[in-house]
Amino acid sequence: MSQDTSAPDAVVVDETTVVVGPSLLARLGAEAFGTFFLVLAILGAALYSVGGLGTGTIGVALAGGIALLGGIAAVGHVSGGHFNPAVTLGAAIGGRTAWADVLPYWLAQLVGGVIASAVLFATIPASALPVLQQSGLIADATQQAFLSATANGFGEHSPLATATNGAFSFSVWSALIIEIVAAAIFVGVILGVTDKRSNSKLAPVAIGLTLTVLLIVVAPFTNAGLNPARSFAAAVFAGGWTWSQLWLFIVAPLAGAAIAALFYRAFAFAPVQDDLLAEDEVFVVDEAAVVSEGTGAAGATATAGAATAAAVAEEAATPAAEVPTAVETVEVTETVEVVEAAEPAEADTTGPDASDAQPTDGTAPKA
């Protein structure tokens, strides 16, 4: 599981600092930003598609998929690019995210989504509301009624029921099934395409296109939730009937994510892996060469420390599946410290073999 829940885990070897993953604050900021971008794109495109205006269903789906692609490409390496409480739950069950991060991630995602909804709510033109009401596109000449067109619903509030004046609608069971299945497919694709064994360089594209397809399929049923943060953000300002139906769009995506993660653990689990998009990779942020002019055992010890630091830096640049964990890096540091503490061979600084005492494999010289 992820090792860092508050600040970067730093290990100092001589003058080389190796940092394991971004801090929790950085990851929460990335999740809030990514969710804000995703919700703004989906709700913004859907809001002005009322009555056949704007981009329509395909435009909304493309807006969501492209926004997710861009958000993952921008900050996925920081937080894993979840932007969805269902994805976070699935990643935790699948062993790809620390359970300690689940609640903080959910909070950041909800905050990001609500801020996006607030921006759209605040910019609705009041002058257009009476016209939309007279045209029968909204029930009341209020901002809440206008924003409710972006909310998720079933039964008489299903988009298809609205378009056919109630002649055709989806029951609660139909909505529940389609939302669970779609969320399971979405989370399953994410866990699969970000698995290090897939060696895919197009994970953001695959994830974004998957969301696009699922939004197109599910939109006629429920206005395509798939994301509790997106559904909650729309309900906060739409109010009314949206609150009584919100439960389905929280339960169904989480249930679908759990199903996908359990299948992943049962049939495709990668044991040594706990990140989605390399947010837990080890990387070097500050490196300085350790140079010693001493000879004999003291010079050999300094050179061993430098070689160990270089080895740690080299390991940090390799894929996570091939490198030791942060705990193993600490053990390397402790080995160097033990060698530095034991320097009994200073008297042999003039011997002919003193300069040959330097190890070439980065290990400490024998006394």
C-alpha cells in the first residue's frame, strides 16, 4: 500500500535525497483540481444542451472523456488521477491505493465537484429563465430548475421520460443495473490499463475514451452518473427531487467499482504494485556527488557511500516493479551508516593496498 499519508518520505544517503511519492496535500489538491475539471466539462456541456441546444449527448460524452484524459495527463502522476470516489474505492480494494487515502480522496473529489457546480450555477443568465419556462424546457424560471437538467435521475426524471413526456421511462432497477455495470466496466478498464504488466503508454487515452463510450450508452437511462462526485455536485444546487434519487447514484457506482476490483484481485492481481499512474514512484529531487580526497580505509568508506547513493538514484529511475521499496532503501542507508561508524583501519593509510580497498559494487570495504 502507499507509504505516504502526510508528507514525502525522505531518505538521505550522504548528500543525495530520495523522495517517495508526493505529499498527501499535493495529492488531494490534484484530486480536487481533476474532479473540478471533469465535473465542469460534463455539467457545463449538459447545462446548455436543454431542449436540443448546445452539444447534445455526444458532445457531453466527448467533453467528459476529453476532460478526464487531460486531467489524468496533467496530474495523474501526482494522485493517480481518480477524480471519482468509485475509482478510489476500486483502487483501494484492488490493492492499488492505501485505505488511509480513501476518505481524504473522497472529500477532495466532492469539494472539487461542488466548486465546479457552483461556478456554473453562478453564471446562469437570469434573463433566459422566463423564456425557457415559457418554452416548456424547465418547470420554473429558477436557476435550480435549470441546473436540474444536468442531474441524474430515473423513473419520471429519466432523460428519456422527459423527452417523451413520460411515455417511456426506466425503473429504479433498470437504473441501478445500468449504473452498476457501467461503473464496473469503467473501473475494470482503469485497473487493467494501469497495471504495470500491460506496459501501456496510452492509459489516459484509453480511460478517457472508455468514459466517453459509457456516457453515451448510459445517458438515456439516467443522464449518466458513474461518478458520485458528479451526481452530488449537480444535486447540491438543483435541489428538489434530485436529493431523493441521489442515493442510487452513490450506491451503484461504488458497488460496480467494488465488483470490478474483486474480479481484478481474483484473476489479474499484481502483488507488488500500489499505484495507478505512477504516483508512488521513487524519484530523486536533489543529488550531489560525494567526493573524498582521503586515502586508505577512510577514503574507501567515502567512496562506498557515494557508490551507494548512486545505486539508490539508479534504482529510483527504474520501474517500481523492479526496485526495492522505501523500507529497503532505508536498509541500504543503515548499512552505509554502520560502515561509517566503524573506521578501525586508519592506521593503514600508507599501505600499498589502501587505494585498492575501494569496492566497485557499491558495498562497504572489509576492515
